[in-house]
Amino acid sequence: MEKQYDIIVYGATGYTGQLVCEYLRDHYSNGAVRWAIAGRDETKLSQIKSTLGLAEHIDVLVAESHDQQALMPLVASAKVIITTVGPYQLYGNELIRLCAEMGTDYVDLCGEPTWMRQQIDGLSDTAKESGARIVHSCGFDSIPFDLGVFFLQDLAWQYFNKPMNRVQCRVRKMNGKFSGGTAASLQATMAAAMKQPEQLRWLKDPFSLASGFVGPEQPKGSEIHFDENLNSWVAPFIMASINTKNIHRSNALLDHYYGKDFLYDEMILTGPGEQGQKIAHHVANDKSLSGPNAPQPGEGPTQEERENGSYDVLFIGTLDEHEIKVSVGGHLDPGYGSTSRMLVEAALCLAQDDLATLGGVYTPAPAMGESLIKRLIQHAGLYFEVEERH
């Protein structure tokens, strides 16, 4: 049955939701995408529609996140639901369950691994039966990292007919700010984990999202050191925990396309010399997302900061004498300017592209892979480049 909308943006009045709407307005206002905005407050939605200058035909749909009766017709009318309403463990349970039950595709920005584990365990069979493609982490966590490893391993199979069993991810540049939503999700995750020891174990386990697969002991990625090959000090990367879990889930869902002995870690480069060492220690001890001065919900970078942001991530794959280096990056603030574009292109990939993906709970790489990479390069300002191979 033909759906009324290709996409519904749920949470359109929030900080990231507005950026998603701006991107759809600026790039898909020619009628090629049928979309609507949704949230819990009709007055605020109407204000956003007016403020952003959205076309008259963009419908306003009202549904509170815990109201199943209001959410059901919304879910039934869309090919794909984009939801930016987090923390998802507090506000996302009804929406994702209805999408899984009703066969509606779903994308979010989730960086909450314990909640994701609960959805994998609870909804995988339901989504497989209904045909719903449920795809978590379709923003800066974890698309550049998840697809970066997929891109590298695709090349390894092409060049050497086998995967690289060791991949190091090194963030060379990240110019951007975190928002209050990111801080709230982190705080909610830690609060829940402290009450439930099982969730604390999931946070520590790199394979906690890999549906039962347990691979070899992984590199720690938590110790400051000087990398002579890259001529830089290296520090822990704040997003490594969620990205690493997603990448191991992707490998499991891709039938171990990266190998069952696959090793992966993520760290951030801080530069050479005493200054690089000083920055590395500052990064390792940064508590700005969890302390009393953490950004509040609704706060985020200004338009100028988003437009002046950027990021560049290096992936180094090795196996025996072989090595491949690839880079993934973008020319906007990673968490918001670029994330809003990634999220929309992921939704459109599900809504419009000819994918072989069946129903289930996914990460971006096994759900959309090469099709999404092409979209991100063509429309979202990302690059995926080969730097070196031998």
C-alpha cells in the first residue's frame, strides 16, 4: 500500500530536528520527497513551520512520545520515521516498537548502547517479521566510523581478496561542539547503568551489540601515548565506546566480512611535542559532558560555528605485509551540520533506493552500505578517499 509520506521528522522542534527540516527544505523541496513534521506540541510545530519558511503542503502531525494511540497513525503513514527525540531510553520506546510492529523503517541518532542492546534483544524478531528496517546511530555516531571501516574492508577484498584483521581509527581533526542532547543521553545512560550491573557490563563490552558473537580481546584505546608512525600524541576518543560496539555489530551482521579475528580501536591525534602531550592529557580528563557545566537540552553550536566546523578521520588497515589507509570527513560541524545531512540521506536511502536489506535491527553499514556512501558523497558533503595501499 502506498504511504502518504516518504519521511516524517519526529522531534522537528528540537535543536537537531530543526536542522533536519532545514536540510530537507533546502535540498528536497522540488516535490521529489513527501515529508511532514511531527512532535508533541502543535503550537511549537506551527511556529517552526513558519520560522523555517516550510511550504504550505508540509503537514504538521501531533503525537506525544508515550501516546501509542497518537503515534500509530503517524507510523502507519510513513515509509521512514526520522526521530531526533532523545534520550531515546526515556522518550523512544513506543515509537521504535510501533515501527517494528507495523513494518515502518526507522532511523535515529542514538548513542545509547544499553538502550540499543534492549531494542536488539526485544525487537529483532518483530522487525524481521514485519519487514521494518530499524537503523540506529545514523549521525556522527556512527556513520563516518561504521562506513569508514566498511569502505576500507571493501577495498581490502578488492585488492587482496581478504579483509584487514586490524584497523586503527585515528581522528585527525574534529572542529565542532556537543549539544545539550548529547550530554543528556550520556547522563541518562550512565544513570541507568549505575542502577543495573548488567547494563554496566554492556557499556564495557565491545561486543555487547554483536548478537552473541564474542571476538578476540580488543586493543584498549584508552592510554595516552606517542605514535611515531603518525608523529603525534594520541588520546582516548569520547565516541569510541559507541562506535566500536556498532562496528563489531556491523561485522557480525555482515557475516564477519571483516573476519572473526578482527581488531579495532579509535583514538584522537593531538599533535607532536609538549603541546601535543598537554592536549592529550586535557582530552583524557575532559568531563564537560557529564559535569555541572554540561550543555543543556536545546543548546548547540551557532550557524556560524556549524558552517565553520569540520572533521577528518584516518583508518589504517593492516594484515601481514599489507596496509590500506583511507580517510573519511566532512566540511561542517560533525555533530549537527553534518549529522542532520547524514540522518536525512540515511532515511532517503531506505525510502527510495533499491536495497536488498530485509527487516531487522541494524547499524548503517549492513543496512545501506555502498548506497549510503554514494548518497553522502553526492549530497551531504562527505568524502571517502583512499590515501595509501601496499
